[in-house]
Amino acid sequence: MSTWLLIEGGTVIDGTGAPAAPGTAVLIKDDRIVALGAAATREAVPRGESLEVLDVAGQTVMPGLIDVHCHVSFGESRTQEEQDLYTSVETRTLRSAWNVKKMLRAGVTSISNPGGSFNIGVALRDAIKDGLIEGPRMTSAGRFVSTMNGLGALYPTWIGVPDSSIGVLTNTLDEMRTEVRRQVKNGVDFIKVSDSPIGEFQAFLYEELRAITDLAHQMNRRVTIHARGSEELRAAVRAEMDWIMHGNFMTDQAVEELAASGIPLAPTLLLQLNVSEWGHLVGVPAVRQERAKRMLDHSYETMQRAHAAGVKFMAGTDTGFAVTPYGEWHGRELQALVEVCGLSPLEAIQAGTQHGALAMNRAGELGEITVGAIADVIVVAGDPLRDIKVLQHRDRIAHVILGGRRLVFDDDELLTRRPYNRAMTQALGDITQDLVFGTDSAPEVVDDDAFLDADAADLTRELMVRNAAGQHMESP
């Protein structure tokens, strides 16, 4: 016998970009939506079969959010070393399993994991699918495919790229193809390529990006790329990658080529937003906050041009860091799309629902309230078309329905933080004679990354100048 759920009295935002439909009923049979509006009635349910009725008058019914940029294995890390080195793969996996359920409570019913430690994402995806743990639907990449100059190779050459880190080093076409084959063998849904950290140069040759994409597509896998600068983004478009992350620094030419290709862009602004506005609350160094502000200033102008040109947007948050913890700020990305990128609330909701289905390999089935779609639905106590910020608040997510099943949460349990093992910090300053015997009352806190961050800040300024002029930057 089937299980039925009838949602009555709410205003439906179906995720397709269509106007909101007040007073529209939604009828769910097992895990699929089978009727809407006048056809969604109690009489449509066969006698004797189980029916639950939800009266949601005054509330909004919409697809569950799809966040295409959640790093499930990052463990809300505060340092790169913590993320890569100080916690065993077994412990990372268990704590990641604990964390994923937090995103469901925030109304996120599907996530795409663009890389991380070991093959944890693939294991969690399968555990969720098999019912071993509770969490959103998932697709997952493996470790970031990087060159020596890419985001996945962050340590000095004398350290290298540890097997426990989020990246894997590939510097030749043969190495890149071998890594694609390895990851496909290990069950990934897509390949994550990492170009330069902040777009300071193009770390992959076009021929390399083309080879990675062609092989992945041949093996029925999609490809995405971390690309902040114009040149790597343009190369990724030419290589026909499936979606692109960031795109902070795009010339008009890059915007035009991206729009013409139809390839979606996930700006993923939340990380920089949280760092720039609230980083001081948790000890983020001032220079990092300033760098984030500079990047955002340029990103907003870039995204407005992209929206005006017709670029398709997806919503992703870079959730997984201490500054973007699980289940906390997913809806804030939609707010950024509206307030600083120029999307309407309806367009932002479409970016955070229907458009994200591509990254879930379920386009046309997920992220929309249409007949035949998978019944991942949230009920919101409020109207996100009037106030998009309502989607950020857990207490305004009145119901979460995953595959036709209404979920119940223990909010106190989900508020518990379970961090990874922190880096082995011994002190935040130097015990000098001046400190002990002099007039200093407190140690000077030294930012070990200050010199690197200062360089990065200069690169950000130069990128802004370069893109404004439509020119290449000869060297970092």
C-alpha cells in the first residue's frame, strides 16, 4: 500500500520561476508529487490507504533547497592543517556523518560535495541512500584535481600534497587522466578541478581541462571547476565543463562567453560574506577580512553584469568551514543573490532549487514542485518573495519533507558542535623580556599568515584593476 501526504492551504513557489500560486494543494504519493491544485484532493487517495494532511494556511510551500557547494568532510575547520592533517579518516567520517543531518533541518534537502578528504563524500552519499544515516540527498566528487599551482596544493613543495589533504597533485596529462579514472573507479558522481586559489593566474592549460572533461564525459561523469579569474573560466567554458564555481573576476568577454554557453555559475559568496562582516567575532585576522571585502566588492559588480547578460545561476555556500558551519547559513547565499547580484527573489529561489538539480544528476526531477517530481518539499512560515532572509532561520522552516516523508528533528541535539582535532598551537605570541619585564601588558598576537595574506590582498587589488581594464596579469 502507498503512503499519501496532502499539503493544503499554502502558497506554492514551484521552483521553475513561475509566479507564486496561493491556495494550491500538493498531493504526494510515496516519494513523488502526483497532483497539484484542484486535482490534489482527499478523494484522489484510494480508500484504505494511509493519508496524512498538513494544513499550512498562511505559509509557503516550495522545493527543498539544493546547495551545490557543501564540503561534508571539512569538519568546520579553522585551519588548513586541521582540515587536512590532524584527524584520522575514520574520525572524519564519523563526524561528517553527524554533521550532514544539520543541513536537512535548515531546509536543504540536496547537497553536492565538490571534493574533500579521502573518499568520505562518496561513503556518506551511499550511507544516506541506504538509510544508514540521515542526511540530504548527495552527489560527491573526490579530492580536488589540482596542479602544483592550484587550490588543491596549498603546502610548500618540501611538504607536498599529503594523501590526507583535500587535493591530489597532477602535473601532466597522463596524471590527470589517471586520476579521473581512479576517481570514477571509486564511485564519484563528478570531477572537481581546482585552478588557482584566487584567480591570480590560469593553473591548467586549456588542453588539460579539455582532456579531463572529455574523459569524464566519456565515463558518464560531470565536471566542475574552482575558477575565480577570467582566463581559467573562459578555458573551462571552451572545455565544456558542466558548471563553474565562483567567477569573481570576469571581464565582459568572459561574461559573454559564459552566458552564450548556457553553463551555470555558482558564485558561492557566503564564505567571503561571513568572513568580511562577522570574521572579527571569531578571530579572523583583519587582513583576511579586508581581502574578503575587496573580493566581494568586485564580485558584486561582476555578478550584476553576469545576471544582466543572462548567465544561469546556481546556489552554493562553501559550507564546511568554521565560518560557514553546517546548517547555519545556507539561505544567506540566496539573500546575496538578491541584494547584491541583482536577481529577483523568485530567480534566487530558482537558483537554489531547480537549477541545482543539474549537480544532483536529477534535472527535471529535483528542485521543483511539478507533477512527477521527487517530493523534496519544505514549508516556510513566511513569504520568501517578500523577505528572502526568512530562508535563513531554522525556526521558520516549519516542515521538511524528504522523498515524501515528513522529518522530525531534535533541535537541541543538532546544535551540538563536533569539531575535528585542532592544529597544535602552542601560543599566540612570544614571551620576550620586554613582555615579562617591560611595560607591555599583553602579548602581541602574530598572524603567521600575514605575509601571505598581504600578498593575496595585493593580488586581489591587481585582479580588480586587470579586469576593469580587460587585461591579462603577466605574473602574480
